Amino acid sequence: MQTRTLGNNGLQVSALGLGCMGMTFSYAPFPPRGQMIDLLRTSVELGITFFDTAEVYGPFNNEELVGEALEPFKGKVAIATKFGFNLNLDGSPGWQGLNSTPERIRIVCENSLRRLRVDAIDLFYQHRVDPAVPIEDVAGTVRDLIAEGKVKHFGLSEAGANTIRRAHAVQPVAALQSEYSIWHRTPEAEILPTLEELGIGFVPFSPLGKGFLTGKQDDSTTYEKSDIRSSIPRFAPEARKANLALVELLTRIATEHEATPAQIALAWILAQKPWMVPIPGTTKLHRLQENIGGAALRLTTEQLASITTAAAAISVEGARYPEHIEKMTGI
């Protein structure tokens, strides 16, 4: 697999990463731990060198899983994790609010180093912007952790353009992680031009629309209450029915390429900018292999233009998150 560079400080990773959240968080029921360890190790053998986790996923057990699985590949892979939440005191899933105080960042760093079994965190994201803590203090704390050798690169997640600029002035930001796909293109207006100007990489999460763009869901699909999609307006039956027009577009193009809708969706993202590294998540080997196939797919300029034009004419129905989560984005 080809590699790409995130930011101007040389964080080189595979062109496609692997989002690990769904292995222990948001998409219950979860596969057996041993099965996920095998999947993570197989992904390295298939060329993936970039893995995304966070302390809040579980909480904690996602980092532990990733740490155990990737320990044999220490120095050969890059692991990104995140800080920024007050977790439930009883260890149950969820959080009690945002917390990016310098003290909290340091605590998370030490615990993540232990769980990930690494000497330094390759990419340390602020998971969501905390309006109670100046971003300069956040960036300054991570700058100090980098100086101490505990972190290699600083990242932000779902931050607005002004926040990105302020953070970058204190400590260069290697990457911004935000949702981006053919059916969520909001970052194109302001975020992507800012990243290009500053030399910051972009890591799109949910590049397959939480599975919707694979073409395996329709308005009759049901979700367990433990599945995050059961609470997302965009996944309500009527919204899904309307949004199938986008899947039908991807399916038509996929047929022309003897590919799948998911592969077209990933190829479209990878063709946008050379500093984009999408991180589709999966718990299944055949989906992992399918996604890797998307990274090898090349679309012509004409094909990309036709996809973009056709997609722009389709109105996506439903908010991407419940209101209380959406409020934490774009600060």
C-alpha cells in the first residue's frame, strides 16, 4: 500500500488507516477479543500502518486491545489516540463532560502509554474542543509532552478553523480528524482550505457513512439500541430511504469499475488531496480487504467530477448526530 504524510513534521502512514472504535464501542454486540487481535495483526500484514483508538472507546479496553495486538509491530506502525473527556467514574460507557485541562491531558497521556504498550504516542488528538480551556493551553501542554518524548505529534478532532489556527500557532498540528465522506462534505467550505494553507493533514472518520455507503443498508434495516446509529437522525427509516439515492449513485459507478460502492467512496476521498488518510472501521476481514481494494482504485478526473456533481445534486436527509453531540463540534 502507498503511504501518505500527515502534516509538515513527517508523520508517514499508510494511505488507508483502520478505525478501531467499533471493536469495543458504539456498535454492540462486539466480536471476541481474540478475533479482533487477529484482525488487527492481519491488517498490518496487508499494509495498514495507521490505527485509531481513544481512551473513551470502551472506555479503556479499546486502547488495551490495540496495544496488545500491535505490540509485536512496535516502531513499524503509528497509533493515534485521544484525550478530552471526563469518563464515568464507574467505568461504564459514556462520559460526564469535556475536560482538556493540562492536568487531565497529562493523566490521559500516562494511562494511554501504559495501555498501548508504547514509549511515545504517535498522534495525540484532542477528541473534542473544550470551551472551558483555552486551546493555547491545550496545545502548550501537548508541546511539553512532545518535548518530554511522550508524544510525537499533536492532532485535533472536529475543531473549527479559528481553533485550528490558534492551536497551530502554539504547537504545529499534524492532523485534523473530522467526519468527511461523499455524504458529509461540510469540511470543504472552510476546514480543508485552512488545512491546506497551514500544511496540516486530514483524517476523515466515517468515510463510509457509518456503513451506509457500503450499500448493505436500506430503510428496512434495524439497529439494536446499543448501536449508535439507532439514535442518529440520519439513520431514521425515512431519512435512510431518501439517502439511498446516494448509494444508488455509488453502485452505478462501482459496476463500471467492477468494484463495490464502498471502494468507490474511499477512492473518491483519496483522490481529493494527497494529505487525506481515511480511517474506515470494521470488525470483519472481508470488509478490511474490500476497503484496501478501494485504496488501490484510481478514478479519472472526469469520473471524479461526475461523482462530485451528481452527489451535490442529492439532498442528504437527517442530522449526522443527536443534538447534544453535535453541539461539541466545530468550536
